[in-house]
Amino acid sequence: MAEKIYDAVIVGAGVAGAIVAKTLTQAGYRVLLLEAGLQAGLAFAEAKAYENYQSYMDTFYNALAKVPNAPYPNLQDAPSPNVLDLSPIQGTTPDTTGYFVQKGPLPFGSDYARTPGGTTLHWLGTCLRMLPNDFRLKTVYGQGVDWPISYEELKPYYEMAEREIGVSADVEDQIYPNTGKDFFGKGYVYPMRKIPQSYLDQKFIKGVRGMKVGVKGDEYELYVISTPQGRNSIPNDRYNLVGPVWDKATQRLVMKHSDDAHYNPVGAIWDPYTGQRCEGNANCVPICPVQAKYNALKTLKNARRDRLDIVTQAVASKVEIDPTTGRVTAITYKKYQDPDSPEYTTETARGTIFVLAAHSVENAKILLASGVANSSNQVGRNLMDHMVFLTWGLMPERVYPYRGPGSTSNIPVFRDGEFRERHAAFIMPIDNWGFGWPANAPYSDLSAAVNRMNLFGKQLRRHLNDTVARQLLLHFECEQLPQPENRVMLDPRYMDQLGNFRPVIQYNVSDYTRAAMAAAKNISDQIFARVGIEDYSEYNPTDADYLIYDGVGYTFWGAGHLVGTHRMGFARSDSVVSREQRTWDHENLFLVGCGNMPTIGTSNPTLTMAALSFWAAENIIRELQ
Amino acid sequence: MKKEQYSIEPFLDLSAILTGFERVDLLGTGMVDIYYDEVVNVVGKATSRELWETTAQIIERSGKDGRKFETAIRREILASAKFGPIARNIIQMWYTGIWNELPQSWRDLYGTSPDDTTRIISSEAYQQGLVWEVIEAHPPAAKQPGFASWSYRPSGDKH
Amino acid sequence: MTIIKPLIIANRHRLVREGRPRIPEAARIKTLPSLRRHLQTAIELEHSTIPPYLCALYSIEEGDNLPSSEIIQSVVVEEMLHMILASNVLNAIGGQPSINHPRFIPEYPTFLPHSDKSFEVGLQKFSKPTIDTFLRIELPAKPKAPPEANRYHTIGQFYEAIEDGLIRLSEEKNIFTGDRARQITTEYYYGGGGGVIPVHDLDSALKALSEIVGQGEGVYHTIFDGDHKLFGEKIEYAHYFRFNEIHEERYYTKRDTPKSGPTGKRLPVNWDGVYDMRPNPKMKDYPKGTELRKKIYDFNRIYVSLLDDLHRAFNGEPKQLLNAVVRMYDVKYQAIELMKIPVNEEGMTAGPSFEYVPPKG
Ligand SMILES: Cc1cc2nc3c(=O)[nH]c(=O)nc-3n(C[C@H](O)[C@H](O)[C@H](O)COP(=O)(O)OP(=O)(O)OC[C@H]3O[C@@H](n4cnc5c(N)ncnc54)[C@H](O)[C@@H]3O)c2cc1C
Ligand code: SF4
């Protein structure tokens, strides 16, 4: 099989790779997909798919720490980062506890999953588009860089992504700052109606209705909207798009309008009737038991399987270049049988076009290890994430958290505005799962009640019901700007057991973003005072990502939004890929994934990245014609 | 109930008073036998038998409800150096499906068992955790409540 | 003889009859009120099978007998669809479904409403005899069994009489005068085969009825001795055949006919992976004031609130179906708890009794 020549060879069976594979195979091309994770994870036959997924569920149930990667196999031959490995970095000694070699000064707090389906297996599924000004941050606010693609240009591809992922939202609700009237385009509706907002949201919304907050002398009126999500809801009968399909005449991917188009929620890969609606398992991260939440396996399942070969347990390690033409000739990968054993065989994959879709850090690693695509010296640089800053407290009445999807509403007010000249923008999701994330509730509450308060029986029940059921978690995702020093590097001293590099990460947070955390805390204080929330937020120097700004300490958490390690740009001198998503240095090498994004904005990145993956697929088809 | 009634009964009664749940509710989880075995296995036959006997005596003296019973449980079990840590573990086991390693001071005095480690007892144990019902939710990833349930106040029909 | 042809639409097997039903004069439904009464009975009939199916389903120990669970579950979901469809027809002809009256739930064991009383249906754990009963419930009509309006040997005959009534009465005048806002529309049904059909004329009414019978026991006798190729992967068979797969512990294959029975892969059934629920549980089995009595009462309260939700959904508030689904899950978890509570020395367990209890206060 190795010597067969494919139209395209894709590395990575996450959402980015799956979208390219599906689009190319449906357009008639033959594709080889290389995937580092286990074969079992790619089973599509009903019984096998179910069995494998149940094995994830079982691992999850039995895991004491239910972190994002808890359900999925951690492979010695293709390791994944784990948030359990995080701790403050001492001095200049890198922390080598986990898969990442953390040079700091702050540890990089996000993870990803190297398993078929990729990180969407444990993503939350929030699917907001980026705002027009996010694409021209430099021009408008003098910060970061502009994108070589505008919001208007990307808009049709957002529609493709929203159909592919299956996004639930009502257009009428989606009001953001500075977007103008035509943000969605006339008549557009999402495939499914909005996910109902939680009871907690409704109480919170009552509490802040009409509220104005002051930030540095400016006043902002707060409003709360429902959040678009990649999880199944009631289909919108006004939705009438199908596709995308390749349109020969215009040489583009297009969505077709059709009056009898009818959106069918895509259920679990083992049973189409399971997961047709979000069933409220409240466990989207780390695993949705019914697959009501989108994951990339759904896309792969609908690729043209007769034109798609998938090789699993195949860790891509090198991109081979013809030195005379600069074209990629092959991708070398290490094929292992047993994920715990260091044994492997070396194989090559050949094709016309090559696509790396192994996610930001792994893409950068492969490029750096191969010494390719890096004439700009930007590969691995400009690593970004959202700084998740949390505040938490007890509402004056019971709001019954720990129910429903992780977050169903957000405050979009600070996603854009003139303040971006001074500090980062942020979005404010209202979370549904109590103090779980920052304080390991309700376990911590139980332990305190039993072991310290000496409660038992009915009294214990009353106490927990009265406190835990009032927990509210506010969430601020702060934008980070591209900085060349925040980077993924390689160091031959740090290898995994297959002889592939472990990512060495150097990382810090600038004052531009720290100032946003200070503003966020200030806003949170005002909200808590208005609603009567008893503040329990606490930030300690022992927290992994603890930082000081203006003499005050803040803790942030990783968002899982790894962006920017091989950014696109206007010129080959300061970017890795062009607006086509093609590397400047090698005409048949395309990159997809969040690594291409020049800035991160305040949207969780996957929807935008998925739109860009359709965009890349279109360029690849044009190339293959 | 396959176990000797003699031991299971006091274990069930003790569990009910400690957790604040009715006996039928505990039986309804299907976990009674498993948790009973867990305790006996970790703390040993002799100590567990002592605990059941103490419980049975308390019940004989003060009945199964009311303040008198609660006070006796607090004084003779929760406040006991030997039984207190076990009782607190029993509560947390019912609430979360987790067995917590007993405090070192307890282990020094009453012995260690290789099974005395902090762990989830089983998938089923996790899914039957009662803390979720106490806060009127459900164990994440189990007992899914259905589309839109989170947008309503919990029904409270059970309370 | 009516002419029957098998039809496979979008992977769903349907048996459709050509021409209209032939009902002997005496068995005809002749007035609109009578037609409405029959449709109310249809709703009750569809409902009456749900508690027995649920008992069997929830008596299966978690994680065991997955194929059988899946089959019973799929049938239950479709029985609920049938209730919705029958309500839509009733609403379309200006009727008012009544779902939450005290006698809506039969007292188990019971004969099926309006049946010929040839067998009783009870609340039983999953077992071979239970599946036997389910097969009888979903039994296709015997040859030459004409539809009858009052004593039906099979559910199919009963529906054929309704169909005939709809056709005849709408030939006289427009009977589809119901408020369209009372129709349940597609968005609220999911998780199973088939789909909701909003009813506003004869055509949609007949479609709704054929969805019910096509999914149910496949009304027509030809399937018993016919040699149609009805089976195969990804095709949803009528309930009778699905239960028959459990009964025979074998799947149907593409080559099978109703006559051949299933000859495919083994369908593993573990008749012991089941809670030993004492048959036909009742609240009065346990003294007043006991915890268990209270727990069964609580179960019944939730079940009756579920019926309340359905009642509202079928009477002008379709959105209440969302609530009903949420309540349905509650019913499930409470039933399973009861299944685990031992009630005697032999290790038999309690179970859900599905009895009407009035709202509190
Ligand atoms: C906890 C958490 C929550 C999140 N929530 C959201 C959210 O709400 N909204 C949002 O937009 N985003 C969210 N994200 C981010 C989102 O999950 C990612 O952006 C997205 O999954 C990335 O997709 P990808 O296809 O680029 O990479 P991945 O999904 O990581 O897929 C990469 C694939 O490549 C394979 N691979 C890796 N290395 C190799 C190699 N060398 N050879 C072969 N194969 C390889 C991997 O096994 C994997 O299958 C979240 C992330 C986390 C961690
Ligand atoms: S809330 Fe539950 S069902 Fe819904 S997406 Fe999350 S895990 Fe899945």
C-alpha cells in the first residue's frame, strides 16, 4: 500500500484532516489518511464502534481525575499532553514531567488528544464565528497582525463548517459588538435551533438585566446571549442548505439552496438514533456518552470510504523534499503494532498533494523535524491560547448547576471595542458545571462537609443541597496576541520512545493579556455585587499558571485552543502558509488546523479552523484538477 | 440479599443514617452487597464485625430514628478513633463511589490492607454516586436527564 | 382478496394494501363520535403495551442483553410515536385525546382494550414467556379475519375498521375540522424509526394510520405464509419480527421469509441477566407507611405526571412533549431502582406498578 500514489496524503484524523478527506473523496479523489492513534478508535461497523467507545466510557468512569484526556488511551508511541502534569515551573529548569517539556516561564496549560477523531472527542463544542475586526486587528487597533483573508471572504465557508459540525443556534440571538447588519447574510439560519439555555443562565440573566459595568471610566451595558454549539438540537425547518459540492464552472465549493433540504441531526457513529438530541449528560468534556456533540469521527464516517485508505498507528515523522524542485515527494511515518513497545517499521506515503493536519503543536514538530517550510523562521512560533480566567461564587438562591452542556450562554460585550488598543478582548461564557473546574467540586464540598464540618445524614444532605446547588462559575476567555517567543521547539535530549521529538515549549503571557484579566476581575466584582453572589474565587502561587499584574495575583487555565504555530500571512518572509493554506516554500504541501490562524480573537477556534479547512480543500481540488 | 442478614442489616441501617437516604433508596442502587464487601475487605472481618455489632446495639437501645439514634451514632461511631474514619469513608463511598485511603494514623493503629487505596470502586459505583442526587443533578455521563432538562428547575418529585 | 405488496421505503419495511378495506356492514364505524371514540381507544391501546414493554426492558441488568434491549427500546419508542400519530388523527377530526384520566392505565394483567380477550398482558420481567406474549400482541391478522369494530383478534383489524370509517365518513362531508395548532409536528420526535405525520386531511390521516400498522404487526396475513423478501441489513422490520428475533435468538437475513423465520447470525440472549421482578407489582403488596410502598407510589406519581405532560401536549401545547421526554428518563431510573430492591427470600425484586395515583394536594 505504501507505494501506491494518492491524489492526497493527509496526516491526522482530527476535524481538520477529516474535513479535507471527506471533501476530496466526495470530489472524486483518492486519499490516504495517516493517523497516529489506535486502529480500534477508527471502527465504524456498529458493534465495533460501540464497543470501542464503551471502552472509553469505562476508562472515564474509573478515572479518579476526570480530566479531558482521562477516557482516551495514552500511547507511549504517540503520547498526548495531560493537564495533570502541570505545575509551576521552578527557575530555569524545564519541567519534564509530562509529554511537553515546559521551559516556561509559565507552563502551557492546554492539551490535545492523539486518538482517531482527535481533540474533538473531548472539546466542549462552542462554535462562535470570529468577528470582522478580529481579521484586521493591526489595522483597526494597532495590535497583532491582520489576516490575509477577510470575514466576508470566509463567510460562505463558515456556513459549510456550521453544517458539517451541526451547529445549534438562533441567528436572532446572535448579537455581537461592531458587526454590522449583514454578519450572517440574508435569510441564513443555523441547521438546528438554539440549545435551550440553562436554568442557571436564566437566573443569572435576571440578575444582570439592564446592568452597566464600568471599566476604566467607560461604561458598558451587559447583555447575555445563547451560545452556538456543535451539539444536536431541534432541526430548524427553515434551514435549506446542502453541500458543499464542487462547482466546476466557478471552481469553488458551494452550498446549494434546496427547498426540500432537511437537516437531520447526525447521531452516534454506532447508531443514528442515539444522540439525535443533546441528552444533557453534562459531560461534553471529556466525553459525550451519546455523541450528541460533534466529533470528527462523524465527518470521517461520511467520507467516500471507497476512495479513502486509512492507516492507523502511523506516526508521521518526516516530510521528504525533492531538493531540486522543492516539492514534497513523500511522508515518512513510523508504524507501530503495540503502542507500549518501542518497535516500529518505517514506511513512506506518496501522493500528489500533502496535507499536515496533526494539530498545531504536532504540525510544527513535523515541520521542524524535517527542516521544511521554515524559510520565514516562523514555524513553531506565535503559539497562542485563550487565557481562561475564572471567578466563582454562591448565588443567593439555588440555580442547580452540574446539568446540561458545559456552557449555554455568554456575554459578548467585551469581544470587540476600542479597549483593544490597550488590553485584550475577552468573551464571558457562563458555565453550567459549578466549581468543578477550579475547585474540584462537588468532591471538595463533600470532603469538607464530612471531614471538617463533621456533618452526616440529613444534615449533610441539606448542607450540600443548599451550597453546591448555588454554585456559579463565570468564565473569561482572554485573547493572546502572537508573540514569536511563545514557541514550540525541538531538542534532541527530549525524545519519545519511537524516536520522535517531544515538544519543548517556551511560553509567557504579555501585559496586554494580563491587563484583560484585571479588567475581567473588576467586571466580575461588579456583577457579584449586583447579583449578590458570595465570592469564593481564590488564586494561589501554587497554581500552575499563576501570574502577577499590577501587584495582584491571578490564575488562568488553558482553554485547549492551540493556535498559531504555522501562521498564514501576506508574505513568505513572516508567515508559513499563504492565504491558500499552502506553504510558501513547497507548492504541494498544505497545512490545515488552528496553527494557520494569525490571531485567535475571542471565538473558540475550531469553527473558524473548520471553515479554513474547507477553504484549503477547495484550493487543493483546484490544484488537483 | 445474598449476604448473611445479620451483617448486611446493620450495614444498611448504618449507611442509611450516615448518608441521610432511606434504606430502599440504598437498595435501589444495587450497591449494598458490593459496598459491604468493600468495607469488610479493607478494614478486615474483625473490625467490621465490631462495627456492625456496635450499630446493632445502638439500634436496639435507641431505635432507628430520632435524635437519640443520631446522637448515639455520632458519639459511639463517628467520634470513635476506630470507627470514625470508616464511617466517614462509608458516607463518601455512597456519595461518590470512591474508596478513600484511610488516614495514616488509623492505618498505623489498626493495620493496612493492600486494597486500602484511593480509587473508584467500579464504573457502576461511580454511576450510582448519591452526591449528584443530593444536589438535584445526575452523575456526569450517567443517568442522562434528556433534552432541555437543564433549562427547567429540577422536578423535585422525589423529595 | 385484497392485494398486498411489500414496500421498502427508506429502509423501512411497509406492507401496503391496494384498494380500500372491505368491512362487513355490521362492523363498520358509522358516526363521527364513534370514530373519535375508536381513536381514543387506539391511543389507549397503543399506550397499554408500553408498561409491559418497559417492565421487560428495565428488568434487564445494565449492560446485559444489549441486542434485546435495543430491540425492545426501539419498539417502545415507536409505540409512543403511535400514540402521537393516533392523537394527531383524533385532533384532526375535532376530537380531544384524553391521556390522564384515572382509567387510562389498564390494571395489569389485562386484556388489550377492545380485544377478543384471547390472552392477557401483564407486567413481567424479560423472559421467554414474556416475549411470547409480546409476539401475540404484535401478531399479524390471520387469513380471512375481517376487520371488526368491537372485538378484534388483532390490532391490525381494529385499525382497518378505523381506516374504513375515516374514508366513509369523509366521503359524506369534511371531517378534518380540527385546529392545526393541536398537531404534533416533526421536531419533537426523535430517537427511533418513522416520523411524526401532522394530519389535516384524509390522505395524511391514512398515512399516519399506515405508519402505525406498518410498524406494528404488519396488518396483513400474507406476511405469515408469504415469501416476500422483507429482511436484510439496516431494514427496520415490523415489531412482530423484531420480537421474533429475540424469541428465536437469531437475526433475520436477506434471504429469509416470514415462513422461514430467522436463519441468520445468533442473537445472544442471556435469559438470566435479568432482575427477578415479581410479576404484576402493586402498591398494595406492601403495607402503608413502608418505605417501599412510598417508593412505588413515587414512581407512579412520576408516571402519571408523564401522562399529564402528554395530555397537555396532545391538547394544544405540543411543546410539553419536551417535558414528557425528560419525565420519561425519570420513569426509567426510578423503575430500575425498584427492580433492584429485593422483596423476598427467593431474591425476587420489587418493580414499577404503573397505577394511577391522583396529584398531591
Ligand atoms: C478541553 C478542550 C475543550 C475544547 N473546547 C472547544 C470548544 O468549545 N470550541 C472550539 O472551537 N474548540 C475547542 N477546543 C479545541 C478543539 O478541540 C481543537 O481546536 C480541535 O479539535 C483541533 O482539531 P485538529 O483536527 O486540528 O486537531 P486534533 O483534533 O487534535 O487532531 C489531530 C489528529 O492528528 C493525529 N496526529 C497527531 N500527530 C500525528 C502524527 N505525527 N502522525 C499522524 N497522526 C498524528 C492525532 O492523533 C489526531 O487524530 C477544545 C479543546 C480542549 C482540549
Ligand atoms: S450535555 Fe451531554 S449529551 Fe449533551 S453534548 Fe454534553 S455530554 Fe453530550
